[in-house]
Amino acid sequence: MDTCQNCEKHYESGFKFCPHCGQKTNDILTLGVLFYNTISNYFSFDARFLKSFIPLMFKPGYLAKEFIKGKRLKYLHPAQMYLFVAVIFFFLFNFYVREGRVELDKNMQRVLASRSESLEQSTSVIPKDTVAINTYLKPISDNGKAIGINDEDLKRLDSMSNIKVPNTTNYVDFGFNETEMDSLIRIGKTNEELYIFMGMEEDAGYVQRKFFKQILKFYKDMGLGQIYQNFIDSIPLAMFFLLPIFAFLLKLFFYKKGRYAHHLVFSFYYFSFLFLVFSIIFGLNRLMSIPDWIDWLVALSTFVYLLLAVIKFYGQRWFLSFIKSGVVSFLFLLLVLPLSFTILGVIAFFFY
């Protein structure tokens, strides 16, 4: 009799697997075993993935149909397939994100340098802050008299306060005078005073105050690269909400074709296909230059795949499937995605 190292129960000698828990009886820990177990446990990277790859790519709707029928061990589980492929996709996508972030940071640094140069030029022409000069001139102009200043000097001083230094930072229109803002920051105005200058109401609530706080922060550091990074980092999490929405749209248009869980299975496999196709495209574009028309052709083919998958999975005629697939795609691509990305952009800006 031997004893299982996992469940510590006895079994007859010669068994390759424990009859009680199923663990291998001679499972010696090696680097190969450790690596395989890690991949298998977290990504289920085993023979089922290889068996699922060809049907996923070239037999639209087949895997979802088989899963609904009850064949749930032969092929990779739809959620596991989606998670595994999504990890690969966002890993490759990260290379493009990194390059975009670097380019944005460079552009923003040029804007800051240009603004600094503009401010230096303004201070070489204007000895004091223009806002401060206007403050000093106001009581003089109101009284109509200037003690110790003749009319000619007063006119020269007044014209000096109205000098407009060319703005060379026309990268973003903030809606306020950037030259005066730079001057206010330089003389040490408080953030509250800067918010008021930017247009914030004195009795502003939390959301409005937070908005002007982020605007000022962005104006000072031009952190567009960080906002962009936050936006990209939130996309994987957003997909966990977008995929069920896609399944809900399918449920609306195919409400007689099974429960919501059936449409969710279809969506898992379809999004797995999308991520896998674009992972291949991203990978090839890293190795060679692929013409843009091929990229667009591949993107268009994903709709053809969806149409064929809908016909296979839901068992409807071509024309009706084409109409429903087109409407679902239209609603998702032109309504759901833009709205979702807008929300992500706002969140990325408010919390960068």
C-alpha cells in the first residue's frame, strides 16, 4: 500500500493516479512541472486550447454551439479562452501604448518649453506683472490724476500694461489668457485665486472645483501622457462591462434563442476571436510593415465572421442575420463604445 502525498489516503501500489484525489503518484517537482502547472492553473493552457484554436478562427459560432450542447470538457471554457487571449492582446498592445505615451510626453515638454520662453520674453519687455500694473493704474485712471506722473509717462505706462505677448503655446485652448495666467503663477497667487481667474464660480461645488483643479494641474505639467496612460490602463477593466453589454444586445435581438447565459457564451468566444486576430496583426506589425489596406480588410472581416457565427449559432436565415448583426454592430460601435470611452476619458482626466 502507498500513501498519497496530497490527500494522505492509502491506495494499492502501481497506481499512476490517486483514486481519491486524482493527483499523480510520482509527481516529482521539476522546473518543467512547475512551469506547466502555473500556466495550466491560471490560463488553462493545455491541449484544449490547441483543440479550440482552429475552430475559433475558422469555424464561426461552432465552439459556442458545442458548448451550449453540453460538450464543455473537449474545448477550452469560453471565459478561460477570453481571459487567456485578452492577456496576450493587451501585452502586445502595451508596446504601442508605450510609444504613444513617449511621443505625447515629448510634445508636452515642447509646449512647456515654449511657454517658458514666451514668459521670459514677456518679462524682458514688461518689468512687472500685467495684472499688477493694471491694478496700480486703476485708482489713477479712476481719479483722473496722477501724483508725480506727467501725462506722457502715464500714457506710456498705460500702453505698457496692454502689451500682448504672442502666445506660442497654441497646442491646447484653455479658454483664458495664458500670458496673464503664467504671470499670476509666477508672482505666487494661490490656487483659489487661479481657479477664479480661470472662470470658477466662488460658490462652486465639489465636481466643479475638482474640474478646475485638474485643469490647473494639467496646465502646469501638461500631463497628457499620464492621462493617456490612465485611459489605456482602464480599458481591460472596461471590457468586463462592455462584453456583457454586447451579450445584452444579442439577447434583445435574439430574445427567443436561449437564455442570457447563451448569448454571453457566444460573446466570450467572439471577443476571444477579435482579441486573437488583432494580437496576430499587432505582432506582425512589430516584425514587418503591413499595408494599411490589409489592416482595414482584416477589421472588416471581423463583421463577416460575426455574421457567419450568428447564422451558425442562432440558426437564422442570411438576410435576417445580416440585418440583426449590422444593427447590433452599429449600436455597439457607434453608441456603446464611444460613450464608454468618453466616460473612461473623463475618469482618466479627473484622477490622473
